[in-house]
Amino acid sequence: MKLFLFLFLVSSLWATKPQLLLLNNYSEDINVTNWYMSEKLDGVRAYWDGKNLISRSGKIFNPPAFFIKDFPSHKLDGELWIQRGGFSKIVSIINQKKSKKMWKNITYNIFEVPNSNGILLQRVSKVKENKYIKVIQQIKIKSKKHLKQFLKTIEEKGGEGVVVRDGTLTYYTGRTNNALKVKSYIDEECELIGYNKGKGKYNGITGSLICKTKDSQIVNIGSGLSDKLRTRPPKIGSIITFKYYGLTSKGKPRFPVFLRVRR
């Protein structure tokens, strides 16, 4: 009986990992004129399968009934979001097991309608907005200068960056150069494998995080850590996101800065 209950609880919290559209990094040698650009929201990715909101890794979120009451029966893909710079706040809200009232501050911002027919604008036009469902505006790119101006505007407002996509294609998933993230810096995920002890004013707490990137490079990340994180750093094995500004002569990330814990 206990085994059955355990299996039931596990199955109720996790679903099959969804197949998603993923982004490559933008390069100026890629011609994106006549593509579409939109703000890259600093939120939590969520896939609506018609019944449940599911994370990238397959975890089923537990939103209150009022939040999903008017969600459609067809699939959606987007970001759970509050405001620019609000990533930590939204993670705190969606992880709450008791009070769900704070979900009223969240919106589900749609950039794709999985398995729908037509090109990009035709697909997203099928989304009916309501109090909690919003469609991310797609703007046609006139030139490289137009894109740079838009990126500057977003970053000046505290936004994370821009997404550019070839809007002539039918729905697809996976990572290709048809969907790119544009930022004034590069960001990447890595696995936390250890800690460096702090020195000076950080004596007795964490000085930097030791991380391993997807290509097995070891990166020490100290910049961007709050005093709270230095005192209680993420657990070993955590996946964190950091940003950097190009590569050194040895091919390592230059000036790595901690951004957030992804999972």
C-alpha cells in the first residue's frame, strides 16, 4: 500500500518531459532581417498540455484553480512571469505548497502554440488572451540596427534580452539557428561541483562557486553572489546560470557572473 501511494504521488508530480523549442546564441553573421523579435522574459518556462502546466524537466506545477480556469484545451508554450528582474520572486511563488494567493501576480506569456498549423503569427493568433494568459508581441525586424535599438531599449528597462525567430517556418522543436537569443552578454548553464573558501571580508563563508560547464570546463564564479548566497550557497549538483563576456585566450568564459539557480 505504501509503495502504491509513493508511486501515485510521484506520477502526480511529474509528466513526460515536453519536447520544446530551444534557443541558440545569436551571431552577427546571421541575417535576421524580416524575422520576428520579442522580449526574452526572465521567467519560468511552462508548457501547457491542455490539462497541466509542466516545466522543462517534466515537473508538473500546481497552480490554483482560479489561475488555469480559462486555459484552453489545446497546447501552449510560454513563460510564467511577473516583472523584469523578478525571477527569484516567481520561483518562490510557484514552489509554495500552502498559500496560492500570490499566483494572482503571475501571467502566462505565450510565444508558441505547439503542434498548431501555419507560420508563427498564424499560430500565436489562435491564443485567446485573458487575465492570466498574454501573448508576447512579435515585431518584424527591419534591419540589424533595428534589432540593436530594440535590444538596447529592453536592457535599459532591466530586461534580460531579445529572442529572434524565423517566422516563415511551421512549428518545430529542438535547438536550431532559426530561433536565437540576443544579449549584450552570453549566458550558460553549469553544474555546481564545489566551493572556494572566502577571503578577507568573505572569510568564513563562500568565496566562489566551482562549476562544470556542458563542455567540461571548470569555471569559478564569485561575482554576482549575494551575502545570503555566500552564507547558504546552492547545493552541490545544482544547475546554475551564469553570464560572461566572451572568451579568454585559453577559451574560458571571461568575467563570469552568477545569475540564478535553475534547479
